[in-house]
Amino acid sequence: MTEKYNMPDERGHFGPYGGIFVAETLIPPIQELNAAYQKYLKDPEFIAELDADLKYYVGRPSPLYHAERWSRELGGAQIYLKREDLNHTGSHKINNTVGQALLAKRMGKTRIIAETGAGQHGVATATVAARLGLECVVYMGAVDVARQSLNVYRMKLLGAKVVAVESGSKTLKDALNEALRDWVTNVDNTFYIIGTVAGPHPYPAMVRDFQAIIGREAKQQCLEATGRLPDALVACVGGGSNAIGLFYPFIEDESVKMYGVEAAGDGVATGRHSAPLCAGRPGVLHGNRTYLMADDDGEIIETHSISAGLDYPGVGPEHAWLKDTGRATYVNITDTEALEGFYALTHMEGIIPALESSHAMAYALKLAPTMGKDETLIINLSGRGDKDMQTMAKREGIEL
Amino acid sequence: MSRLAAKFEELAQSGRKALIPFITAGDPSPGFTVPMMHAMVKAGVDVIELGVPFSDPMADGPVIQRASERALAHKMSLRRTLEIAAEFRKTDQTTPVVLMGYLNPIEAMTYEGFANAAQRADIDGVLTVDLPPEEGQECSALLKARGIDPIFLLAPNSSVDRVKKMDAVGSGYLYYVSLKGVTGAGHLDVADVENKLQQIRANTQLPVAIGFGVKDAETANTIAHLGDGVVIGSALISKIETNLDNPEQAKNEIVELLTSIRQALDCGLGTEGVQE
Ligand SMILES: Cc1ncc(COP(=O)(O)O)c(C=O)c1O
């Protein structure tokens, strides 16, 4: 794939994927958003303001850290970690919320809504809303409210209203449904900050563009550190925003292999997982066509993952396209394996990763030893594990 | 002429407004739906919208969400909804039936597979909430080729261009969503609906049915006379929900409500405009 990559088309299609599949009431706000996105992402003033926020508020650039001890231990590739965990609020999610909040401000919207799974996107949204003095409502599945209570408290501290969603499977997809219902009801004053590369066009492209800072920095940092491009990239895939953020600037560099890691939950064979690219089928949900976990009747199946942020039955349409074209490879990691990744990084490098990111670490445990010592592997460390302390302590039988 | 076109023409000639109930197929149980459809016809409805249960009904409020959940608990699906429609058709060859649902169950059957199955079930119209015309060309063409009307939504914030587009791609009728919100939502503003309908009327010859937020005979009557008909859904499904232990009672209450709306609509016969 040496030819120029310029997906999506003007209606948001990545080949057969993506597009705009929404109820009529959402067409006008989506058109309005698309116009603003097209205009401001080329506007020097907007870009300057975004760059300044990323530098002084988020703390970018995030380091590309050479995990030397872990690399030695695994005996293969030189592992570099892209430290998105060091961003303000603890994950890559803030790259996107800072950008969308600037758009909301320019569009004159006074109210912000968001969906959240692990709570990282909710926190990152509540954070930018607090900073701009905007009203903020975050929808979160009731199951996730229980397993990520620390983040619920953070959002409330920041002034957001957290709504526990009791419908369906009470996880991320249901939070997204509820946020769409809110948006349809309050279209005039409300900006919906979607937290991943899902939703109707322009969200998948726009969120990617805001997250692509990860890959742009990583490329430059890798060249500085090693004098050449990396050999492989690894990132976990929930909706796919941290992965596409890392991958996108490398898509035309065909020597760079890309691995997206989905959550296999109890194992793909058990059916209790969140791995639509590995074990799903194309369909339409939440405004776009992509790989989904659905049954023969097209009803969405409940997902399972130890990590709330990967517990989603769909995936960004661009990943569906990258899978079909073979440009990226999608693999999966079980809950048990993810825990091995979690402990490996914690013990070998003194870095506690988020459970989502632990899936990427776990895949590196398999991949790095198969690579040469002179090869470079970049893993996206999408977030820190602070939010998962309760879950981990509980698993270990410890009461906090 | 399609059953829907014929029905609206007949209504227009007699100066009457269409009464269009919406119920979810298989709610509260699969056996409930066909007898309920026949009872609604007896109560004087003109067209039946049959909701296809979906796991993620993004445009629906809590009442219809729960109806979907109840139906899905009985393993209801698009295929079984088509079976229900076909069963109804065996003893009623005149009442148009419109399927209303979301795209993914149709994707799972493939567009062509669905269009063929809908034709076999003698379905008259299909309204797919999350399939706007830009993405819906292929599906609409397959339906039209089989004499099935693709029905599209218009919203309070739809532009004139959008109305023209729906006029070009839709057939049967246009469904005007009377408020910004989900099904069963709060209060609709009659003056707003009236203004918007003027703009819509100026740009289409298609009949316009108005839905969302219609709760009782009074609102139904007011709203129906702004267009060509009125859709009532959540208010009916609420009757099912409050009588889960007694479906016969639910059926009676639905018939009672529809009968009162039918009377109100026919008494308001010839009412020009609405004074609020
Ligand atoms: C730390 C972290 N990584 C990854 C994800 C998954 O999202 P995405 O696939 O969009 O990066 C989340 C989502 O909550 C997260 O919090």
C-alpha cells in the first residue's frame, strides 16, 4: 500500500464501512458539526490553540520510553512505550476531548454530553467542560458505574452529572444509545463529544485526526531514538481511538506492521468476548457500518471483558477497512492473558498500566520474542492503571 | 397503486384522517400481536405500524425500549415479525402494514433477502429509522421494485432541501416526527408543528403522518388535522406495560383508546387549521 491513503470519502466511507446511519433529527447537527470540523481543522488559529492546549494543558509530547529491562527479559525486539498514561487525566482520551471542546466553543454550544465505559473519556470530557465552564452530562452503563467508581467520583468532583444507564447490557454501548437519545432531544445547544472513532461521520475521521498526534510524535521520537522507523506497532482496540491514533501516521509506511489487540474476555471460542474484528460480522450500529458482535438476526450480542473500556460490540469503521485490506492485523487477548501483561509491566518497568492497555502489553509478551534484537516494537500505553486499583485489589482478595 | 397510496387517497376523498397505531411485534408475547392487529382494525385504524424489536433502539424512549426488551426475551426477530405480518394478512387483505425498525436486522438478512421476505409477507411499507436516503438507495430500490413503499422521516429541524429529498425518495407517506426527541417524549408544540407542516406541504404531494408525543384523543385530533394522519405508539404500549399480568385487559384498553381517538378524528371532520 504505497499509494496515497486518503480515507474516508466525503460522506465518511472507508470502503464499505463508515457512513452516516442516524435518525433524521440528527442529520442537521451532524452536517453542522462536519462543516465546523472541515473548517477549523485547517484553520491556523484553531490549530495554534489546539497545539498550545496539548502542550501546556495535556502535557505533550508524551515520552517514547525504551523499556530496556522488559525488552532484555523477553529477549527479542526493543520495546518502546508511547506514554499516553502520563497525559493529564491519565489516558489518551484527553487528546480528543481537548480538540472537540475547542470545536464546541467555536460552534457556540453551551452543553456537553459524552458516553463513557472505563470512565477515562468521561473524566477527560468533564475536565475540559470544567475548564470551559460548560454544563456536562456523562452517560455510563450501570455495570461500569459499579466497576469504575473512582472515575465516577472524579467526574462528579469536576462538576459533571453522571447518569447511570440501566437499559440493555448496562455497559458502553447502552451509554452510547442514551447519549444519542439526549443529543436528539437537545440538539440546539448540545455538543456530543464521542470518545472513540465510532459514531456517524465525521466522528471516526475527526477523533482519528485529534488522536493522530500520538503516531506523529511516536514516528519522530522513534527516528530520533533509533534512526529508523519502527518495525511493528501494537495497541489495544476498544472503539479503536488509541490504536488509530498510533497507526494513522504510519499507514503509508508499508514496512511498519500494525497489530490491533481486541479483548477476548473468557476466550473468543466461548462467545463471551469483545472482539468484533476477530469474531464478528459487518453490520450497522451507532451511525456507521463496521464489524459488530451480532447474532444471526442482527441483534447485538452482549460483550464481555475485564476492562470496561474494551467492552464494546463494535469498532471504528477505519479498523474494519484496515482489516479487510490486510494493512493491519487484529488479534485478541483473554482476560487472564491481559492480567499477565498488567503484572509484567508493573514488575519489570515500575509502570502500572490500565487494564485496557494491558491487552496490548500481553500481546507484546507473545510478539516481542519472535522479533530480532535489532527490531523496534512500539506499544501504545494508552492509560494508567490507577482507575483499576479496586478491580485488581478485589481480584486479589484485598479490601481497600 | 400500492395499498398505502390507495388508503390515503380514499381517506382524502372522504375528508378523513389516518389513524396509525404502532405496536412492537411480539410484545408482551408473540401470540398477542396478530389478534391485537385485528382488534385495532375493528376499532377503526387505517394503517398498522409494526415495530421490529431491536437490541439497541437508539431513537426510542423508555416505553418502546422496554417493549423491545420484552419481545426479544421471547426471541422475537425481524424474521418472526414478518411471520406475524403474513399471519395477519391471511385474514385481512386490505389494511396496510408498515414495518418500523432499525437497519442491522435488515443487514443481517441482506437487503435482497429482506426485500424478498417482505414481499412474501405482503408488507406495504418499510421505515428504517437509522437509514437516511443517502445510505438507503440500494435498499429503497429493492423495496420499490417489489411494490413496497420506503417511508422516510422528517424532523422539526429538517431543511427545505431535506423535505424535497424525502419527497423524491419516499413513497406511501412521509412520517413527520413532531418534536426533537425520542418516541414517547414530553410535550409537543402545536404551533411549531403547524408552521413546519406548511413548509412540508409546500414541497411534497405525499401524505404526511405525524407522530412522537401523541398521548390521547385530544392531542391526536389536534395533530391529525395538521397533516393527513396521526401515529400513536408509546401511549398504546403503556397499556401493555401496565397490564403485563392481563394481556386481555391491555387489548381492551388499547381498543378503547383507539376507538375514542377514531371518534375524535371523525368528529373534527373538516376542521380547517387549529386554534390553540
Ligand atoms: C486507557 C484506555 N485505553 C483504551 C481504551 C479503549 O478505547 P479506544 O479503543 O478508543 O482507544 C480506553 C477506553 O476507555 C481506555 O480508557
